[in-house]
Amino acid sequence: MKQIVLRAPGGLDNLALEDVAPPAEPGAGYITVRLRASSLNYHDYRVCAVEGALPDGRIPMADGAGVVEAVGPGVTAFAPGDNVVSVFFPDWQTGDDRPFNFSTTPGDGRDGYAREAVTLPASWFTHAPEGWSHEEAATITTAGLTAWRALVVDAGIKAGDVVAVLGTGGVSIYALQLAKAMGATVIATSSSDAKLERLTALGADHVINYRTTPEWGAEMQRLTDGRGVDIVVEVGGPATLAQSIVAGRPGAHIALIGVLTGRAGEVPTAALMAKQQRLQGLIVGSRQHQLDFVRGLNALNLRPVIDRSFALADLAEAFRYQESGTHFGKICLTI
Ligand SMILES: NC(=O)c1ccc[n+]([C@@H]2O[C@H](COP(=O)([O-])OP(=O)(O)OC[C@H]3O[C@@H](n4cnc5c(N)ncnc54)[C@H](OP(=O)(O)O)[C@@H]3O)[C@@H](O)[C@H]2O)c1
């Protein structure tokens, strides 16, 4: 079978396609999955693009979707033919014992899903949403679950809330769709007027160009008649957090998710305190969160926005496309 590995010292030019033996038959508690799709996240890009981030020979990609080919003794949750999707933290099944790094994440601390088949513990997967393509299903592992966790698990979104989403990457578009499906008002930002039009077409109630309106927090205050937004899906990090605090109402929930503008910076702590806002860091979620998310998706009329799909062998090209920032929503791999 084919797989992609990242050769030392890393960097997109060192992604190599290999022929290897197919995985072993599944033992007790294991399943064999014929992988059909993956999806690209900023995290996958970073660990492949930054030299030295991954060890020699690591198989990249955290997201994997496909079909169960065989189940080992004792597996009752899945049967051959089931469509499944991988989980981001295989060792975080449920509860509050949260991981705080990527040492157990496929495609980072262990091998990921840029390959045609795997034999792994059944608990590393959940069922895919019903009727979804493999490309669509692959988008739930990282981007989708992060948006769900931020809005539903941590912020407790309810109909009538006003939600701010920043930019048009995978997490933000999912957050827009979920928030709209759950009865919220959405204010969305982008650096591109053409993308703002697409955000409106997807259901955004208000859109702001964050390049031409750098004080977009004040604009969100204006759009909410001075009340402020209830939830901010904060994917920018240090260069956007101050505006997110301005945008939020007193008591707002700010889901601190992203590092698009850097990994450290100044935080206006006094403003955060005075507005009594909650700043909640998060990394994706547990397998139980994903089970709840899939159940939610089966009840909602929602499909992820896939910008473009590439073949497995073209992973480097797919990452370069992601690097260009021209995408809207998810970029996928078809395996
Ligand atoms: N903590 C977690 O669990 C978790 C999970 C998933 C992702 N993340 C993080 O969340 C971030 C987004 O991930 P992703 O996979 O959705 O990325 P992505 O698909 O690569 O998103 C890129 C988009 O972000 C937007 N952007 C860039 N700079 C921005 C800024 N200053 N203000 C607002 N938007 C900006 C751009 O939108 P426009 O072109 O429209 O301007 C760009 O197209 C990344 O930092 C990633 O590491 C964290």
C-alpha cells in the first residue's frame, strides 16, 4: 500500500510517497480501516513545514476517514463496511483528564493517516456522520470538533447568542455553520471582500473586513447596539485577542483556539477582568465529545465546506495551496 512519510529534517520538500506492506490482521480490540480521505489543518501544515518538528519517517495527518475492512475479536462497536473517522486524542476517551500537548496525536507524536490502511484500536475511531462522504467526514476530527467544543461544550451556545468567527479557515467556517444551525446570530470577518460575500451566502448575518476595519471589535459592538457578542471563536491569537475582548459583551466567552498571528503576545488583562469575560483555552476534544458531535451532526442539516481535494501523492502541493491562504473552508486529501 502507499503512504506518505516526512523525511528529516522536515519541510514540505521532504514529504515522500512510499510503498509498504499492508497492515496486519486486527487482533483483539483492533480494527482494520481502509482510509479514503484526510483533511488539512493548520497544525498538520506547521509540523510538516517547520524543520525538526517531526522525527524522520513520521506519517503526517491527524484526520482520517474510511471504511472498516475487518474487526478483531471482542469488537462490538463496529462491523465491516462501517464508515468511520479518527479521533484527535486516542488516549483521551472521556472525562476531564485533558492532554496538554500533541505527543499522543496522530500525525504529530505518533503516525497519522496519510496512508491507505491502518490496523489500530477500535477506540481510536468513531462512526462517521450518516450519509457524509469520506472527505466530509475527515473534516470532523480536528476542525469540526474544535468548533463544536468551543461553542457547545465550553461556551454552552443557545439560540439568540451572537457569535464572532474570525477569518475563513476550517475551524471558523465550521463555527459559522454550527452557530447558525443552533439559532445564533453570526458576525464573521475576513481579509478578502470576495470571501465576505461567500460568508454572507453561507448565512453570516454581518461581515467585516479585518484589514480595512482593524478596529473590528468596536464594529462588532456597533452591530450589536453596544451590547457586544456572547462568544468569540478566537483563532488569531496575540494580534486578534485585544479586539476579541473589545467585541465581547461583559461576561462573554472567548474560546482561545488559534495561533495564526503568533504564539505569544500582550493580553489586555485589565479589560478582560473589567468585562468579567471568560478566556478558555482548548485543544480539540475527547472521543466522547466526538461521539456527541456526530450525534449532533446527524440531527442538523449541515455539510462542511470543502474548498478543494488533492490526491494523497500531492500532499505537498495541498499544503502549498493552504499556505497561500486562498482557501475557504476545508482542503481535503482523497486517498
Ligand atoms: N486549539 C485547537 O484545538 C485547534 C484546532 C484546530 C485549529 N487550531 C488553530 O486555529 C487556527 C485556525 O486553524 P484552521 O485549520 O482553521 O486554519 P486555516 O484553515 O489554515 O485558516 C486560515 C485562515 O485564517 C484566517 N486568518 C489568518 N490571519 C488572520 C487574522 N489575523 N485574523 C483573522 N483571520 C485570520 C485567514 O482567513 P481570510 O483569508 O478570510 O482572511 C486564513 O484563510 C490555527 O492557528 C490552528 O492552529 C486550533
